[in-house]
Amino acid sequence: MSRAVVIGGGPAGLMAAEVMAGAGLSVTLCEAKPSIGRKFLMAGKSGLNLTKAEPFDPFLAAFEEAAPTLRPILEAFDSQAVQDWAEGLGQDIFTGSTGRVFPRAMKASPLLRAWLARLAERDVQINTRWQWQGWEGDARVFDTPAGRQTIEADVTVLALGGASWQRLGATGAWAPVLAERGVALRDFAPANVGVLVDWSSHMARHFGAALKGVAWTAGPYHSRGEAVISAKGLEGGGIYSVSRGMREGYGLSLDLLPDLSNAEVAARLAKPRGKDSQANHLRKRLKLSPAQIALAQEMARPLPQDAKAQADLLKALPIAHAGLRPMDEAISTAGGVRLDALDTGLMLRDIPGVFVAGEMLDWEAPTGGYLINGCLATGHWAGRHAVDWARR
């Protein structure tokens, strides 16, 4: 029986292990942390958005320049395949109004338990607290509680994650190991990350408030999504989706009224204000929330009095900020193993028999189901091609 090693116990690694064990390989999965799927479980705290139910072409477009490489991979394990897989593990799912797909339980733990039970049924051996150190000859070397251990295998799938949320296991410590073997890498950078804002004391009472029904722009990146005002700045899906633009040096602007044209906003503001304060006028005429009004005043105090100028400002409010949050606080990272370092089966050209999946690869996508689907799909693809390699 061919032997396979999976290094990394996140969704990409678990999927690769499932595929290879299902094809009859003897699979050992090694995870550096004391338990499996820590970042997966963390993602589940906000609902575990498994995928997005939308036509394939716009789904693929979310992966930007990596889309041509990922096309066959995502076609082989698309949004519907993810839904079928989750239901096959006994998880009821539902699709929200925006197309995002969630387990009915709205958390990751039931799905992960069912997944681990399936792997146990397929005799996958799981070693936790096994920290990969690289190779010694053809053997994979690990630092473990019992000391140094080695494993011989016919094929390996690396699924060690990116370089954010290091306490959950994605440390990026694997990069020097691969670089020493000549693998082409791209530097890590934060993706899907919040923005730092040095607020005045006037904003403190709005910490925790959600900015809903708004739209964000950073250069060519646009997002219609919610964000939350926090003590450190702005967080949430709306911001995450345009964080790449800020990383690339573009400014950030906010449309507080994306369903209205500039002229429509100006017409409403041109109505007599009477004895109302400017804030009350904005609230009554435009239905802006206290947090939205406070943000506008924070970023453009004093607001112009002219209705047209005020409308133009509210439709493209410049957000002064101090840059992105640190990479370790990012939901995901860009960078990693360059796609041109891999063959079409996600095998490293410089290390035959070693496949790579998940966030180790140099691709990025917004939150909203794309990230997890991408990790599952690349794990599935790497597992399939690892099976073909082992059978040679």
C-alpha cells in the first residue's frame, strides 16, 4: 500500500487526507498544534461561511490574477461540490440572501467532528504536536513531544497555511525550509485585514457600532459590505474586501448612500433645515445612523454647508487612516509558494512527489466563502494528483 503524509491539519490538509485515504493510500496527518483545525474553528465563530452560491464565472473572478491557474481546480470542487460534501457529513446547510452558504448550526465544530470521524473510519493516523522541520534525505523530519521523529512516504501534501493568526498554527515558518530547496516564493502580505484609525475622543461612544448599507472603494477594489467601528479602527467584510487596494497604496473612501445618486442626495439636503442641527438634518433627510454621521464629521469636520458639496462628500468620504492592521491579525495572507513553482497538479517542480495546497499557495480572495472553498478545492486537487503520483 502506498504511503502518504499530509503536513498541516487545516481544511486543505484534511481534504487532501480524505481524498487520498478514500483512494486506498495509507495516510498519516501531522499537525504542529495540540488539536486539529484551529483556524477552521475560529472561522466558525462568525458563522463558518463555507462557500458562495453564485454562477461560476463571477465566483472565479474573485480570485483575481490566480483565476486562470485555479479554474480547473475550482471547477473540480466548486460551490455545489462543497455544499454536497458538507451535507454528506450530515450537516444541514442554508444559503443567505447574499448567496453565502453556512451550516445550519452556524459553527464549525459539528462539521469538524464529523469530518474527523470519517477520516478515522478510513484509518487516517493523526499525529498532533508534530512540528515539521524539513527533510533528512527522503525522510520527513518532525520535532515531537517524544523527540525527533522521521516518516518515510511515497507522496507528501504540504498544507501548512499562510502567516496570519500564528497562535492558531499558521506561522509561515515553512517558507525558509522550501526556499532552501530552491522553491520560488513570494513574500507574505496581509489580506482580508482591518484598517488602523487614530480616532478622536468623540468617536469612543460609537465603538462597536456597525456601518451598514454602505460601499467602500480603494483604487480598483469596490465592496458593498458592512464594517464595524472599533477602538483600533475599522473591521469587517466591507473593509476586508478592499484591503488589497490599501495594501497597494490606494486611498480609502466610503459611500454612505450607495443607493442614491449625488443629485438625489443633494436634493434631499437642499430642503429647509429649520431649527435642526446639521446632524439632525442628516438623520432626518438621509436616514443616516449616529455612527455614520459621527464618522462623516470625524473625517471632514466641518462639513460643508452647500447641499451639493455635502452630497459629494457623503458619496465619497475620504477615510484617513494609519495603514492596515498587522499581518498576524489578518484573516488570510497573500504570498507564499508561487504558482509557477508548481505543475498543473500542484506538485512542486523542484521537489517531485511533494504537493502544496491551501493558503501556502500565492493566491488570495475576499471573505464570503471564497477562502474556505479555495482551501478545500486545492486540498482536493492536490490529494487527487498525489494519488496519481503514488500509483506510478
